[in-house]
Amino acid sequence: MNDKYITVTQLTRYIKYKIDNDVNLNEVFLKGEISNFKAHSRGHFYFTLKDENSRINAIMFASQTKNIKFTPEDGMKVLVTGKISVFEANGAYQIYVNDMLEDGVGNLYIAFEQLKKKLEDEGLFKDIYKKPIPKIPTKVGVVTAPTGAAIKDIISTIKRRWPLTEIYLFPALVQGEDAKEDIVRQIRKADSYGLDTLIVGRGGGSIEDLWAFNEEIVARAIFECNTPVISAVGHEIDFTIADFVADLRAPTPTGAAEMAVPQISDISNLLKQINIRLENTILNKVKNNRRKLEDIKNSNIFKNPIMIYQAKEMIFDSLIEKLKFNIINLKNVKEKDLIRLKNSYILRKPYQILDKKSNKYLQLISKLETLSPLLTLKRGYTITKKNNKVISSSKKLKKGDHLDIEFSDGIINTEVI
């Protein structure tokens, strides 16, 4: 009765036989976008070829890869030629690629490069905006999926390296259409907790899986975050927009945990070194102060303190002698000035000087009277004025002008006719 049942291997082998002998599958020409690309150390290429609705695993052996003239990478659109077959170990059908040509770049890759250039032009990637990561944090936040290898690796690494740190998990969707809004919401929430450092990331995956960390709103939320942010998205070869705007980029979630906290043994060694330097500093300080004390004790001032006062007394005596000398000189000068004043002409004949000054004064008065216009008026002359200005010529007058004629004993008003 059991004869009608076959093994999985037999079924897989039958399907493989059917596909291998189908002439339509011996040489197929496919176009699609590369995803999950990996280059093996032996030269083989492993990747997924996909379009909007489907995907197929692909392998290109080293004997064929050496003939292509470009470096494949995720997001590239390519044209491949190959044979469809079944890999018996897992029963999956795949294409064995013989040749591959570039067919432009995938839409996701184009979107990635466009957003990267936009944010770079705005200056969001500049080092001047990068905040330093605290050396010894007490509180570290993590924005990632609440389950999976990423959060487990971060927690175990932090606890192993620096168990004094508190870890705050802000669970978020890290994949899918709603992931970007959830990540932004959790970043802003974490930023209000007074954390020392915030890790934002997830484990590895395809470019589609990691795409939430290439969204503009996520990038701006990281840039605007006041808490220093370490990005930890995917594997070492994966780069996202979040890596460029974060304050520090880690190659993996585990690497982010190592960057976020110190190694307890390193801190212990550092404290020992500080303690040694502190002891040496104190010993050197004591040694230097003891030497200074000995120098002071052996100085002449302490051995013969009276010398201080003796030196000051000598200076004081010198100042007194100098003061006496200056007083005598000043007295002699003033005595000479007094003798000169006593013998001066002014003190001996003061009235004669006064008479000379009086005569000169009378002469000046006489000259002023001679030039005075009032004296001229007394001799019968008059002064004619128009608008308070003296008229010296009749040519300056015209009919109807009002004039003031000044005599020695008064003024009359007249009009030119």
C-alpha cells in the first residue's frame, strides 16, 4: 500500500528532470532588478532578480562573472541570459545566469540617490551638525522592532560591556508602508526622555526591507533629534539615508551597542591609570613643596632676618640725604630770586614807572579825541546816514530817499527831492 508514496527527494528530482528537459527553459532571457546581491569570495554572484510582482533566485558562477564589465549592486536593472533549474536541497527553482548586461538603475536606487543629493545640498550631512556620543552614558534608548536579533544583540552587548547603563526600548515597525511614520513617532518620543544616546536601526535585509530608513521624514527626524543618534541599519555593506544624517553610523546593531557604551574593563584600566597619575602628581607636588620649604629655610632672610631691615635703613638714609640736598638747593634758588626782586627797578622807583604809564595813557586819549567823529561834528560838520549807514557820496542817493543828518547837538530827518 505504501508503494504509491514517494519521497520529497524523488518529487524534487522529478520536477528538476521535467524543468531541465523543457527546451523553453534551457535558455531564457529575463529582465529585472537586482536585490540581495552578494559576491562570494570564490567569485560567484548570488542575488534575487525581481519585478513589481515576482522574484526569482539567481546564481552566476565565477567562470561567467569574470566576463561582465560592471559591478552589480542592489537596485540595478539588468538583462540576464540563463537556464532555469531546481536546486534539490531546498526544492527552489532558480536561474543559472550565463550573461548579464546593465539595463539602467532600479526606481528605488534612483529615489535613494535623489534624496541623498537633496539632503546633502541642504547641509544635513555636514560634520558641524554631528553631536558627540557620550563616553559613559547612563541611559541609552533603542528605536527598533521589539522582537528579532537586532534588539537582542544590542541589549546583550550593552549589558556585557557596561551593565550600569539603563536601556529604554521604543518599539517600532521597521519594515512596510507604515514603518516610516512609526519610526519618526518613536524617535520624537525617545527624544523627550533625557537619554544620553539613541540607537535607531534594524537587522539586515534587502533594499526594500531597509527602505523605511531611506524615507525623508525619518532622515529629518534623526537630524532634528536633540539626543545624539547612532544609526544601525542592516549589515556593514548596507548604507541608508539615516546613516548620513545620524551623528554616528554603526556597521551593525551590535556595532552600535559597542559604540554607545564603553567596555567595563577599559574603564577599569582607565581608572587605574588615572589613580596612578594622581598618586604621581601628589607625590611630585609634595616633593616640590618640600624642596621649596628647604630653600626658604636655608635662605639668608631666615638665617639673618635683620638684613631685611638693614637694607631698608640704608635706602631710607639715602632718601633723607637726597631730600636734604634738594631742600638746600631750593632754598638757595628762592633766596636768589628774592634778592633779584629787591634790586629790581620796579621796587626801587615805582612812582617813576607810574608817571611813564600815565603820560602814555594821556597821549593815547589825545589821539582818540583827534579821530573821534564827535569832535568833527563840533567843528560844524554833519554825518548823513541812510538806513543807519553813512553816505559818503551823493551818487548813492535818489529822489525819495529818507536821510538822517546828525549834528553835534542832535539829528534831523529829511527826504531827497
